[in-house]
Amino acid sequence: MALIGIRVEGKKILQVAEEIAKLDEVDYLIITSGRFDIFAEVICRDRDELFAFLSEKLYQIDGVRELELLANKIWQGKGVLGPEAFDPDPFLERMPAYDFPYQIVELDEESVKQLG
């Protein structure tokens, strides 16, 4: 499993997203704003298959400008898993590199009561 950040030419975001969604290796994709236009999670058997997917399929889509492999084999599991099944640390460690600051705040009981 690999997470790929994709930058797209101007007004082609929806067209490119539709083409990417048709590829067999794509598990899901998200259209977003910020550093990347699209995030795609892909499933490949090994690095050779991933390289072939990137170079022979993804880069061949008209409108794809740049790709960045963000995570590879960090989250693994069997079956259908929700986000709570994965360790968030690998994802959170990468957030500052993509100009997405975050913080974790632990609240005591009194603070939770004040929130309502």
C-alpha cells in the first residue's frame, strides 16, 4: 500500500481524478487543496509493480504534473479496517513536512466539562 500526493495542471483536477479512479491499483482517492491536488492510495504487490504503476500509468495521464510518494507500507492490516485501527504516529510525523501543523492536547475531566 502506498499513499501518493499528486499535483495537477490547473482546471484538469476532476478530469485527472476520474482517470486515476479507473486504475485497478487505486484503492481510493481524495481531491484536496494545498500542496497536492489529489491524494491516491494504491495497492501494488512490490516495488517493481509500484514503479511500473507510477511510470507507465499515473504519469501517462494528461494533466498530471508531479507525483510524490508520501508513505509506503506504513499502514498494514488484513480485511476492512477503519482509521482507528492504524497507528497515527507515522502519519503525524510527516505532517510538518507538508506545512500542515497539528497539536495533540490532552484534557483533564474539568476541561472536558467546560467544553460542554
